[in-house]
Amino acid sequence: MIDQHDIRRADEAFVNTLETMKILTAAKNSVE
């Protein structure tokens, strides 16, 4: 069974991944 704590941790990891992708995309765009 999945408890609320695991779900919250997964959400945080997902958000961190999105933030990282946004930063990488911005960096790539500024280089071009």
C-alpha cells in the first residue's frame, strides 16, 4: 500500500525534474 508520505515525495521529485528541465531548456535557448 502507498502511504501519503511516499506520494508527496514522488510529487517533489517530479516537480524537481520539471524545474531542472525548465532550467536546461532556458540555458539551451540562451546559448543559441
